[in-house]
Amino acid sequence: MTPIPPTDSLASLAGPSATTANMTDKDLAKLKKAATQLESVFDGYLMEEFDKGLPGTSGGFASQIYSSMFKDAVATKVAESNTGHGLAQQIYNASVKLAHLDKSASTSAGDQPTL
């Protein structure tokens, strides 16, 4: 596993465009897509864990592959439809807030805060 290099701020992880005073619509769309994908992965993992506790769900190899693909598709649709638990929206809101706070702190204090 590759270690994550230390960074001075959260916004530096998102790239130079996230440190501007106003994030562009393209940046916000990319952030929303990433948050939705993360919610989808989380939901898929939850569905896999729920399935482990159900009796009679351990079919053959083909059944397991189909079941995994089905759960991934359902998790993706739930995350994209905004009918889930709202994890993507929370990640999106927190990321936008942190990007803007990081920029205002760096301009007022002269250096970026560390996490």
C-alpha cells in the first residue's frame, strides 16, 4: 500500500482549481460525481455485508457474480437518485465548505492550515 504524502491543506488534494476564490461549475460537478461514487461504493459494501447474514444466499460462482453485479447496480442507482441516506450530499457540502474555508484562511493568515 502506498502511503499518502503529507499535504498542507485539504484543498491541495483537490488540485489547484479548488483553491480559487470561487469553484467553477465544472469543479463542483466533478466533486458531486466523486461524492456520489463514494456513496455508491459504501452502499454496495453495506449490501454485501447484509447479504452475508441472510440464510441461503451463498449460491454457486455464477450466482455470486450476478448477485455482486446486481448489488453494485442498485447501489449506484440509489446514490444517483438522491433517495438514499444522503452521504453524497454530506460529503459534497463538507468538501465545498472546507475548500472555501481553506482559501479564506490562507488569504487572511498568510499560510494554509494543516489538517
